[in-house]
Amino acid sequence: MKVLVSNPPWPGEGYGARSDVRWPHKRMDKYLEYPIYLAYIVAVLEEVGLEVCFIDAVMEEMSIAGFSDAVARMGPDLVVIECSTPSINYDLETARTVKGSLGDTSVALIGSHPTFFHEEILRDNPSVDAICRGEVEMTVKELALTLASGHDLSQVVSLSYREGGEVRVNPDRALIQDLDSLPFPARHIVRHDGYRAAIYSGDCPTAMVSSRGCPYHCTYCLWPETLYGHKFRARSAVNVVDEIEHVVRDYGVDEIYFDDDCLTLNKKRVLEMCQLLLEREIDVKWIVQSRVDTVDREMLAAMREAGCHYVLFGVESGSPGMLEIMKKRISLDEVREAFTNCRELGIKSQAYFLFGVPGETQESIDETIEFAKEIEADSTQFAIAIPHPGTELYETCVEHGWLVYDGWEDFAAENSLIETDHLTREEVEEARMRAYRRYYFRPSFVAKSLLRVRSLQDMKRLFRGGRSVLDRISFFKRHVG
């Protein structure tokens, strides 16, 4: 049994950021996240003795025809295709093309979009044989082994499939509780060369995941609802540091981005990780995603000493009313304290804000812009809320008729799809660009950014960040006018 695991083509202008991206989108620069979860699938399949190959067609800039030709040369028995909402039409076209070339090959889809629409996709697309729902490593493994043995697919938990013209939906699978039991991602196959984000400053960065699941219920958040659940499940500190040591020693990694929903939910575990890094004298920089209400000065100080140099916070809004609507469950004072602690301890910080959730007004947007300026993060992103299928935000917008779009491609995280009595879509899009101009073009921000430059890496990151802002403004002018 040979299995191909793939991040399929995403044609059109720009590069499709799909794999390991919570808000799939098109971007003009080739800053793509390392496909860490696909690397886990490859490792799990290898562990049971299956022959596995991998293609990242976006990184390789393949067309659908080119991808299909490559698949035909490999001759896999099972092709696993990662999908997203804005790319789903291309993903299904890819499935049809592959199936047309290799009719006996089974095609399985994974990702949040096919998880949510599994029955509809199977009913309407005969080229798709199966959909592995939710957290997929064990489901893909069992699907491959079952196909290899010729046994009945009805026993593969969390699988939806077609049988005799009928769509079958097997029961949901329990989430993986012991994450230490998973093998390390298969970096020897899913290589990290070429993958990086604008926030990276290292010469050889990679991504890691130390935990899964988020106990919070923010209305716009996709992965906890469709893939990894709301129960926080963490790898042990020893297991995480073992992998850090492995990637530093064997792959020369000098910077790690932890793509946990929130790495800092368990203070004791974080402090133990930091202590182990110091004891083993592992010299590596690292970046984490966090919530402002899960860090304190002691934790941040320990993280800084152990190599953490950047913390990304989802602030979302400077309006207390909007934070309540989003079910964010943080206060502005907690935001202020977290950013102050980072600044005083010498940790760079990023603030992430979100515009356009129903209830948003011009006044709440102005509150957010002014609050963003007040907390003085090292970098700030302003995004538009995209109501991805599977989220509470999507259901709310559908129920009230606030969702306006022509096709799934519109969910590419650049344009507003939500229109309410308070704000039109165009007003939300203009507000986002106004926020970027008012925030980044301030003389005080430019001066402080230059003063923070301590190395060539800092200068490169500052340049990449500035170019990214200008690209977003240029995109807005071209597509919105």
C-alpha cells in the first residue's frame, strides 16, 4: 500500500496559504507555513510500515495538471488531499483530475471544509471516495490499512465514504489524549526548506505543535469546532524538549514557531519546558501564540531566558463590547499588562485584531485602532472576520442573512463577507486599510521600530513586515478601488 499525502494546487493569482493555516488565504509573497499536521500524518503512516510520499503543490507551484501527472508517476493506492473553504472548488477539481488519471486509486479529503460538508461533498462528487473528519492521523492510518487488507470500511471511525451509491457516515472518533504517543513529524520526507513566515528571523526555522485543542469558544475560531476540539491536550515538557533537541541537532534549526492555539495554558508545563531547555543548554529561539490572560511576569521571564523572543497575542478588539460579542473573555487591562510585561522583559509582541464581527460599528473600530496604538506592540495585524463554515459566526450570519458572497473562493480572508445594518462590507474593508495606515505610518512607530533593530535579522524582519503592509494596501486598492 502506497499513500500520497498532499497539499494540492491552488491556482490563480498569488500563493495559497492553506496548510497549517487557520484562516486560509491568498498572498502575493511566498511566505508559507510549514505543513506540520501533514508531516504528522506521514509519520503515523510510516510508523505502521506503509510506503508514504508527499507533495506540497503550492510550494512547488504546480498546476492541477502537473500535480496529476506527478501523482500518476508515483502510482499511489490512496491519495490524501488537504482542503480548505476558499480552495475547495480547486481541491475537488484536483480530485476529479487524479481520479481520471488513476481510476483505481482511492481519493480521500481532509480539512475543516470537508469535515463540515462531508455528506454533501460525497453525494455530489463521485471522484471523492472518502472524507476523514476532524483530527485525522488515526483515521487516515486506519483507512489505509483497511484498504490494504480489503476489509469493510464501516469499522473506520470518523470516516465518511460512499458504498453502493450511498453515503455512509461512521461514528466520530475520540480525540487523541496521549499526544506523546505520536511520532515526531516526518521531517525527512516533509522537509522544512523554504517554509517561513514574516515574523521569522532565523536562518533555518521550522514549526512545532506542543498541544492541541482550546477550551475557549470564540465565535470566529474554526479549528476547535471542526478539527481539534475544546479540550486542551498537551504533550509532556520532556517530549516537547526532546523534539526541540532533535530538530536543532539533526536539522540545524535555529528558530521554532509553536503553532499551538495557546501554548501557555498550563504554567507548570511551560516552566518545566523552559527549565529543561536551560539544563540541556539548547540554544534556539522560539515564538508562541498565547492569550493575554494565560501569561504572567514569572512565566514570560522564564520563557525569555529559555529562548522565547516573540509572543503573538489574539487581542481581537479594543472595544469591551465587541470582546463580549466575540466571547473572547479577556479585559483590556489584561491586554495592557501582558504587553507591558513583554516590553519590559525584552520579548517582542504581536497584537492581532479582527474587524467586522456583527455588532461592529465605526465607533468600535476607532476604539480598536486607538487601543492598538496605546499598547505599542512590536507588530500588529488587522484582519477581517471571515465566517468559515463550522464556526458559530458562520451559523449566526446565515441565520440573520448577513453573509454575502458569490462562491467559496470569496472566503480567502481578504474581503469582507458580512454586511449588517451597522456596516457595509466596503466600510469594513476600508476600515482595515485605515487601521494599517493610521497605525504603521505614524512617525513615532517608525522611529521606535528603527530603535528596536539590534541585528541584520531584525532589519530583515522589519523590511518584510513593511512590505507586507504595503502589499495589503495595494491589494485593497486593486480589488476594491
